[in-house]
Amino acid sequence: MSTQQMRAVQAVKAGGAFVVTRMAVPEPGPGQVRVKVHACGVCAGENLARNGMLGVNFPRVPGHEVAGTVDAVGPGVSAWKPGARVGVGWHGGSCFVCESCRRGDFTNCAERKIVGLTYDGGYAEYMVAPQDALAGIPDALSFEEAGPLMCAGITTFNALRNSRARPGDTVAIHGVGGLGHLAIQFADKMGFRTVAINRGRDKEALARKLGADEYIDSTAGSAGEALARLGGAAVAFSTVGSSAAQVDLSQGLQANGQLLFVATDHQPLGISPDLLVFGRRSVTGWYSGHAKDSEDAMAFAALKGVRPMVETHPLEQAEETFQNMSKAQFRAVLTV
């Protein structure tokens, strides 16, 4: 272990606040890469480390929207060289030998690693990750822009490109927030007729600027019924964790339509099976993606001008920034 020290932020006990500390700079082992962190997005997923979930061991450095440069490589690393611009996202590496990996489904690896949970993440000056967990960052993206694309970006991009929707189809984006403001841009650039859905009218002008063709105020009545009056959606994509709202959205699906969601409030969905059977509608969840998916998301964003709206804060303000995350317009990013 290196004797050189670095600044870092740790979760030290379940339910406790993030603590600013100093710790040894990690050394990359075989097949590992050390990343000099320049920016790390702040995501609600850090609640898992903060609350001691999924078997996390304390102390743990959170942070899974990492953007930086390769600082050093361990033995056997062939994919990366020092100086390369790279990101590290939620999916922190695969085993390559389980059933899912052998089928090429690395995201569902039985032994998958999660950055900031399985091992230390990006709320630090340096972090170490397996070489397969790194994604190359296009030159067109700043580190502050690339960070949120490693989680919010890949999740929305990957969900939409793997959905049933095809260019020209109507796609509803539920929520104009950290995930939704990116989903609207991706949906627009993918050629969908994009309908933004949000509470109130405050974000209508912004949603239309981001690429929404239509806007529904969900406080004015059933959003699903309003969506149906617009002709219905091939895909209703929910970025808001609300089972009740997602059930309501299902009323706005066309025949063969798909209710797709990436956020959950952990409550059951009370959807009528008749809605699914008569019309062959479906309900689908989507989970993140691997490093190559992140590269695809960033390449598409660079090519088509999709950008996250970010607010930057110094690393030392991690606790305050996390607590005020919902007030950001729309992604908070820690700069290192």
C-alpha cells in the first residue's frame, strides 16, 4: 500500500453522515487500474452505502459517477494506458464465468461488483477498479458532464435503446429531473415523439427546450388518461419512484405498449392483468448497464449534443451536497 495520502469521503456507519478524511492512495493490483478522479456525480444510489445495504463493509468510499484519467495500471492490464480519459459507473466489473457472463449478459453477472459498495468509489482523489469496469470518455465531454452520464445517462439511454419504441413512435418520459431531463434529450435525438410528464407547469418550458413535443401536467388529472388522449404511447418510461403514478401511466399505453421504469418506491404495482392481456401490453424494469454501454451512451451524447445539467461542489462538501441533491438543477457533481 502506498504511503502517499489523499483526500476522501467515507460512509463509516449505517445511517451516519459522510465523513471527510485522509487515507492511503490505493495501489492497483493485477488487472486493475488506478484512476485520478476529476469529478464524481452525486446520486441517490449512494443511500445503499450510507444505510449499510447489500452487505457493504464500513468504512466505504461511495461514488459511482466517476470521471477522471488513468494514473497507473497493475500487472496484466492491456486495455488502458496512463493519461486516458475514463469513467467508472455503477457496474464495477464482471466475473466472466457465471451463466449470465458466458451468455454475454455482463450486467446480470452473478458476482457483479458495484462501485462504492463492493469496493471504494469516486468520492476521493484516487480510486482503483478492474480494467473491464472503465469506459473511455470522448474529448467532447468535460469531466463534469461525463460523471452523471456514467449512471443517470447510461441508465436512461440504455433503457430507451432496448425498449420497444422505434423512430416516430410516441414515448412518454415521466419525470423532468436528474434522470428525466436526460431521458427527454435521448428520446428526442432517437427520433421519438416525446411527451414529458411532470407535476405542475414549472418545468414545461425547459422540457420543451430539451426536446419534448408535448407536455402533461400530472396534477391536472390522470396522466395516463391524458396520454391516451394524445393517442397513447408505445413506451411510457418512468424515472420517478412512485408505484401509484406508474400504475396510472399504464392507462396511457397503446396496444403492445410497454411500461418501462428505472426507479421504484419498493411498493407493489397494482396493475390489472386485463390491461396486459387485452392489448398485449407489458411492464418492464431496466437495470443500468456495463462499461461498453456507458461508452455507447457517452458517444451518442457527444455526437448528438445531449448534456446533463450540472451544479458543481467541492469534494469536502459531499455531505451537504448529498443532503441537498433534490435541489440541484439537475445533477450535483463533486469536483476533486
